[in-house]
Amino acid sequence: MRAYFEKQGKKLGLTGAALLAFVNQCLAAVPAEVTTAMGDMKTDGIAVATAFLVATIAIIAFKFMKKGT
């Protein structure tokens, strides 16, 4: 069974390396404006995820405080 999983892991590793090479090749032809827009979307996405995380933690903290009183 171990040999099977090792074999599958090697296949996945090779597939991942091939996909990475393909993506890098595709990104080489992308205009600078698109790269800038993608960076801006990443920054905005991180900001939204951070706000969601803070709100979730605040809700959980309020519930714990409510149970404690």
C-alpha cells in the first residue's frame, strides 16, 4: 500500500511541476496592466478575508462573554 501512495505522490508531483511550468509560460505573455489588476484584486481579497476573520472572531468572543456573565 505504501508503494502505491508513493507512486501516486510522484505522479502528482510531476503533474504539479508541469502545471507550474505551463502557468509560468502563460503569465509571460500577460500585459503589465493585467498583472497590476491581479495584484490589486489579491490585495482587496486579502482585506476582505481579514475583515471577515475579525468579524467572526468578534462574534465568537461576544458569545463567550455572554455565556460567562
